[in-house]
Amino acid sequence: MGVAILDKMETEERTSQIMTNASLLAVFAHPDDETFRCGGTLALLAQRGVRVQVLTATRGQAGSCGAPPLCAPEELPAVRENELRCACAALGIQPPIFLDYQDSQISEADPERIVSEILAVIHEVRPKMILTYGPDGVSGHPDHIAIGRFTTEAFHRALDVVALHAIAVPHSLAKTLGMTQIHTVPDEAITLTVDVSSVWEAKMTAIRCHRTQLGESLILRASPKKQHLFLGTEHFQRILLRPDLLIKSKQLNSQKIMNF
């Protein structure tokens, strides 16, 4: 398998770039985490030949059944699993892999067990980049914080993974939109910014796959202008990088760098 990673190139403006023949593992807590804040980037990566794999720790059992309900509560895990499969197909990425944790209980998981399970998937997928939640979990959801923490520990143990990135929301964007319910990071902490307007329809199709959760999203009730502002550009923060592996990757491969 070829080796490459997402990286940021320093120019006069922040631009997002990709080296082809990469693999990426995105580790999240619930179905729909993969779509709202990073689905466009995942779709763009897939279009450029990157193998994109989503690992989801739960089947969203504690989520909404819809308004009005689209299923019975006992049916929700299977429904949300199918919704995630629908979203991954819409984004053009690999079918998802699931762990079997209960929604809203990831923080109570045995650390060694869940880190070992994440590591097993890393060894199977062999990603050069991992994407997850940062310490604040964006929304502050305990599951988001916990899966980010466990994934970070797995990164430390997986010595052949080049970089760990977290989805993030810059202060300025939240201020512009009047979003006070989410955790943000300073604008200068953003290390990767991706314009996903070219895959807008794919991203919105993926969002609509999560039918049971659509009523829970405040941004979907906002004006089209605000939706495009929040959903049309995705932001990431590089948490950890192994420069020696980055250099080795560049030496082993002829990189064709492509701008989003």
C-alpha cells in the first residue's frame, strides 16, 4: 500500500492539501459524527484515491428516534447503523466498522480494552493519518471526549501512524454564527482548513441519511447562508505529528500534491 498523509502547506493563506495513495482512519463515537464537521473532507479524500475508513464506537442507542418517531427505541441501533452505512456510501468512503459500546457510556469503558480494539482496527487499516475529536469533544459530549482520549492513546502506541488530527471549530466562525453551545479553538490553532463546496451535495445527502437525528441539529434550522458558512468549510487541528515518519513517507513515494 502506498504511503502518504494529509498535511498543511504554509502559504500566504491557509490551504488544505493531500498526497495521493493515503489511508485515513476516522474514529468517532456516534453515527453522524463523521458527516457534519468532516464529511466533506472525507468525500474529497476518497475522490482523490485515499482509502477512508470510519470506526464508530456505538450505534447511537441514546439518540432520537425522530420527530415524529421513525422507529421504536429498541429498533434505533439497527436504524442508525443503516443510516451510517447510507452516509458512508453517499460520501464515497468505505463501509463503517463498529465497536459495540453503549451510547453515552464510552467514558465508562475499560481503557485497555477499547484502546486495544482501536489498535486492532489501526493494524487492519494501516492508516497514515487518524482523525478524531480533540480534548473538548467540540460539543462537550462525554462520549466525544472519551473516544478522542482513547484514540489519542492508540495513536501513541501505533508507531507507524504519521499524524493525528482533530475536528475543530475556530472562535471566529462560532462568533459569526452566534454559536455559544460548542467548544471552539483559537483561529491560530487551526492547522487545516478545507473548502468542501465542491462536494456540498454529497455532504448534504450524507446528512439526510441520518433521518432520525435531523431534528436535533440546530444548524439545519438556520438560513441557507449560515448553513453554507458552517457546513461548507471544515476545520482541523493537528494534535500530534511524527516528523521522522513524514520524511520517510516523502522519500518512499513520489507525491502528487493536490489542492482542494
